[in-house]
Amino acid sequence: MNNKTLFIVLSICGLILSALIIRNGRLLVLAIPFLVYLMIGILQSPNEMALLAQRITDKPGVAAGEPVELRVIVKNHGKGLVNLCLRDTLFPSMKIIDGHIFQRLSLATGETTEINYVFEAARGIYSWNAIHASAGDPFGLFERELDIPASAEVYVRPLSMKIRHVPLKPRSILHATGPIPARLAGPGTDFFGIREYRTGDPLRRLNWRLNARHPRKLFTNEYEREEIADFGLVLDARKLTDSDEMEKALFENSVCAALSLSKVLLKAGNRVALLIFGETTTSLFPGYGKRQLNLIERNLARATQGSNLPFSYLEYFPVRLFPSRSVIIMLSTVDSRDLETYARLRSFGYDVLLISPDPVEYAARTLPLTDINTLAVRAARVERIVRLKQLVKMGIQVINWQVNQPLETIINKAGGNIPHRRNV
């Protein structure tokens, strides 16, 4: 019972009681219009709703900020509804750019209506299970509500950075053709060396200049074999500071970087695994191609930051997730308690590349320019440099990433030679 109905009922009761108390028939006559109004509402109110709905989206997955058109088709299979209200769910991070999620109309038996709107949203997974419907009498006194099943899902993937090539040279590779120099002779494009001619060598690989100097011998050019490798991406989703705005900005940049690196590595034919490490862990075992990229996009779309889980938990992950001698690319701001875990990963034989978004430089750009803040930034910068140098001594390649700079430029400057040390 809504406020309007309650007002009508209380008015009728008040007039009847007043008429009985003061014995005035005129007051009783005044209650009759209210009573007729209420009876019409009762007779015209719907007893049941037989509605079916279908939800249609033009794209199941889009990039953040890209528009998505969504349609909800509702058909009435029951009695006619004279006062029908349809309302769809609007998530907090969604923005309607065209159309409406609300509609009020009359819907006759067998008639169909449609809610059509266009929205854009931030990174995430958006799932709808139903559309809310409410129907009442013409006066709006009585109302019946119903959630009509109409399911659909749209995943909004992170924005991708412009990274064309990752110049990594891992120590261990897989025996399949790919983009990584294998330091072995075989089919390839880069010159590797010269050896004496063997029966069956292609004539186009003969070194004619050296053959001319040694008329009684033949020499063949060798080229460096190019193969693929195993890569594991680890996204640190822990909250390490009290600054929510800074943590969110650095995390979103790390998510975009993880997607961009996945695209480059998978496009080159490598095998890629993913681990999102936060309050809970999300793991994706190594895989190839577009299917693996689609799974990575979905996992990164729903990635959220959580509480501070000990980083040492990484030591207990199975070799199936990160095969032996694979390259682990860490995306983390680095905490002082993490150093021992990095040392253990190196001792297990992994090549580790750390891409660390710089929280100190980000804070320096956003904090007010005062003497205390200047000293605090200097002290934090020194502490961070010492921490990163400790990681370099362990044989870990460290890229200190200021998120306002293109990641591709920084990676190319750092180069892809990962320091190799058997024991740490």
C-alpha cells in the first residue's frame, strides 16, 4: 500500500467516524466519492502479470569508454496493463549517453515494447539477470511488482597501451618457431655464423666471398633459430598504502600494461599465463592465441584491489602455472617485505622482470609544494632506489615506470637482457 492509497483509506475512515460521532449525514456523503475512487482502483488493479523479456547487446566485450547499445524487448502474454512501469538496472560506473532506462506505458495483450539505450562504462564485468516491472490501476493506488528474467553480460576490458615489441631474451625457450633468438643455428633471418658445406645445404646460403678465397672448400652461412618461450604475468592487486586515489591510478595503469604485454607476447606466438594477486588470487594457466587473450581480458576486466596478502604465498604455486625457467613479468609497486620472495623466485630458476609503477613520483606530482612534502618525497625516493638496487643485485631486471611516460619507450631503453645467475 503506497502513500496515496493510505491517504484515501484514512480519509474514508475519518469521515465515517466523524459522521458517526457527531451524527451528521453530510459527512457520510462526503466519504462516498473517496470510496468510489478506492473501489475503482481495486477493480482495475492487475491480479497477475504475464510478461516475457529478452535482452540484446550489440557487443559482448568492449574497451573502457567505448559505447554499448543495449535493448530490452518486453512482450505481454497476459491481460492488458494500463499503467505499466519498466525500469532497468544502472550500475554506478555506467553512464547513459543516449536513451532511457525507464519507461511508463500501457501494454495491451500480445503487444510488445522496447527499452533502448546506449551507455559507456569503466573497466569491469556488467551482468543483468532481470528487468524490474511494476503495474497498477489507472489511479496508481495499488501496484504489483515483478522481476522479469532477462539476462546478459558485457565485459569492459582495460584500455590497451601502444606496445609493438618486448625485447626479452629468455634463457629457456620452447621448440617451436617464434620471435625469440634461440642462440642456435637453424632457420631464421639473423646471421649466426659460418660452417663448412654439408650435403643438402641450400645453394642460396653459400658464402661466395669465402668460397672465392678458398677454392677447394665450400662454406655455408648459418642463421639464428627463432623460437617461442613461456611467460607468466603477475599483477599485484594489493593495497600497500593509505592513499586510495594513488593506489587506484597506479593499479589501473598496471592492468592496462598487463593487457598490452599479453597482446604483444601472444601475437608473437608465445605461451602466456596470468596471476592476479590480491585479497584473493586469480590464476590462468599457460595458453596460446586469441582464446587465451580473451580469457586474460575477462580476468583483467574483473580485477579489483584487496587487502594485503603476504607475497610469500607465490612460493607455493604449482610449476604448471609457471613452468620451470619461464620468464615472470611482475607488475608491482614493491613492498619491503617482498624482497625475500623475489630472491626465492630467482633461486627456483625463473627469469624475473619487474615493471614497477613509481608511487613516489606520482605522489610528488599530486602533493602540495611545501617544505615538509619536499623532504618526505626525497626520503621516499632514496628508500625506493635502495630497494630497487637490492632487487637488481639478485639478478632481477627492474624497470622503474613513471606512469605519465609511455611504457614502450621505457622497456626499449631498458633492453631485454635479463641478468642470469644460477644461485642467489
